[in-house]
Amino acid sequence: MILGEMTKMGDDAPFGAELGTGLKAYGRLLRYRPAAIPFLTAVVGRLAIAMAPLGLLLLVESERGAYGVAGVVTGAFAVGCAIGTPLWGRLMDRLGQIRTLLPTSLVSALFLTVDAVATVAGAPLPVLIVLAGLAGFAFPPLSPAIRSAWRVIFPNPASRRVAFALDATAVELLFVLGPLLLSLLLALTSPMVPVLVAAGCMAVGGVGYCRTSAARRSRPGIHPPTVLGHPGVRHHRSAITVPGVAAVLVVMLALSTGFGQLDTSMAGTAGELLGGTDRVGILFMAIAGGSSVGGLIFGSRNWPISERRALMLTTGGFATLLVAIALLVGTGRPSLWLLLPLLFCTGLTIAPSLIMMQGLVDHLTPTNRLNEAQSMLSSVNQVGAAVGTALAGMLIDAHGVGWSFGGAALAVAICCVASVGSQRHWGRSMSAAHPITPPAAEPAAESAC
């Protein structure tokens, strides 16, 4: 039986459990306290990123009566996140997760709360922008933290793939459930309450994660680098100098630019072609549903093709499906019965692509640079999405929604080409990072029994 007495283990139990394969592997993970508690607390903390930007936008617009002003405040929050995330990741590698996540969770929640109160109190716009920027800059890097902690919790790569898949699926669902919770709160309370709830989730989730054994044991210098026997591995001055990591970041930049264009394009489709922005939720549910299903299926088994090669297939399929959507929307009268299945099928490729890039970073990077590398991946994702959003807005204004979907397809196609061009580089880097060594015997209590 996989994991044996896993469900009886406490949060301080030894790490090293195997999850096996199949959809039941996700249930095993959620019954394994040393993995489930950090995962769930990180989910609570990251609910803030799905609620805070939209909550700020609606709060500022309700108080100032201008979406332009609200957009500037929300943009400051996004810019702050993009700048702060890699810095906190590097600090986690030097000081450990708890000493970084605990203060950032509390400080970011405080600035977000003060920004909400200042907005209602009529504070000048520059004050709101600065507070939003500081809240974003201090935003705790929970996603990079949990992604690097999976290596501590699950030394077995197959089990880590399951963990990456469940985490990616949870993030997809957060960006559906977050706006739904925000809408419910807006219907029942004032526009300030959703922002305060987001700040509370950030503080509670961040503090809760810091109390787990995964956070305590993810300390610098405790776990040896993955690159055993690779000379000079401990002396990388930055994660970006680790062979292969920069190529992953370039691929992620192109892919996230496509994400940004896709999100804006769906909003434009609902507003201009489907009779109202109230239908945008249907479009997002279709693509997020596909992404969740794709991520769970991908993580549930061991595939005969390596992740770096599979990435070419998923991004190529993603770009092809976006071309089909662009042609459909370009007709001016897209049918929901055709558009929704296309969006669902497109979503099937998204989470697997993200999981594979997280896995590539995990395979390539030594432990003493892993938090920084995963933080860079998150930051590049945010920057690309912001660039894509701006490009999509210009394309929609100039040529219509069909061209915006076409722009998303082009960005993802560039991502696919970049991944094709990086295959040899990744192969050499991974071979150097993982020299062939005799397999170590696993403790009986932590392996299959």
C-alpha cells in the first residue's frame, strides 16, 4: 500500500513519502499532513492575489468614479509584485522561508488594509499609488515557497509532479473562486470589505504556512543541492546563471504574454460580441475548467515523454487552438456552443505547460538557489501578463478582438519555438545537473509498503 501509515503522521513526521500515480495520488497528498497543511495554508494566502487587484480596482473606482485612476492604483500593486517577488526569493535562499515570509505576509496585509482605508477616507491619488505599490512589493512569495518546499517534502520526482499539478490546478481555481467570492462580498457589503478580506487571507495564510514543518525545514544550507558532484554548483551568484534557467524564463515570458492577451481578449469578446461583460465569467470558467482537468490528468501518471519535449507539444497545441478561436471570433458572430468547447480544449494545454516549466526549474536549479529561481518564474509570469494585457488593449482598439486572439496565438507560438530551440541546452544542463549515481535505498517507513 502506497504511503503505509501516512495518514497517522504528524506535521513533524519525516519527509520522503511516495504518492504513486493515478488520480488517487491527489487524495494521498491531501491526507499527508506534512504536505497538506503547507499546501492548504498557501492556498489561503494566495487567495489574496486573486482578490486584491480586482478589489482595489472596484474600490477606487467606486470612490473616485474613474476606471483610469483605479487602473493606475492596481497597476502599481502589480508592478510592486513583479519587482519584489524575485528579491524575496533570493532572500529566502539566504535566510530561510520563515524569516522572509512572516514579515512580508504581515507587512503586505498592513499596507493593503491602509490603502483601502485611505481610499475611503479620500486620501490623494499619489498616496494610494504608493501604498498599493508597497503592498505589492511586500507581497509574500508563497507560490515560489511551496514549489521549492515540494523538493523537501517529496524527494521522489514522480511525487513532486503530482504536487506541482495539484498546486497549479489550485491556482487556476483560485482565479475563478476569488472573483466569485469578491462578487458575493460586494453584493452583501461595502466595496472596502473584499480588500480587507484579501488582506486577512494573506496574513492568515502566510502565518499558517510559516508554522509548518515544510517551512521550517526549507532552510539554506540544510539540504544538499540537487547537482551532486557538479563542481562549482554552490557558487552561482544568482539563479539566472544556473545553466538552462534563463531559457525557461524566456519561454515563460512569451507564454505569459499570451496569457495576458488571452484574458483581455475574452473580456473584449464578452463585451463586444456576446452582448455584455456579464458573460465573461462563462468564458473564464470554460478555460479554467479545461486547465484544471489538464493539470490533474498530467500530474496523475508518469508519461513516456520527458517534460522538456512535452512542452513543445502543449505550447504548439495551445497556439493552434488560439488561431482557431481568433478565426471564429473574427467572423463577428461567434457561437457560444463553438467557443466554449474551444476554450475548454485550449485550457487543457495551459496547466500542463506551467507544471512542466516549474518542473524544469526544479530539475535544473540547486537547492541553494531554488527559491530565487521559482520566484523569478513567478515574476516573469506577472510581467508577461501585464505586457500582454497592454498589447491586447491596443489590438482590440485598432483592429478588433479577433486580432487580439491572433496576437495571443503569436506569443504562444514564439514560446513554442523558443522551447524547441532550448531542447539541446536543457538536455545538456539536466545531464550535468543529474549525474548517474547508484539509487539509494529508501527508508521502509517512507516508501511503498
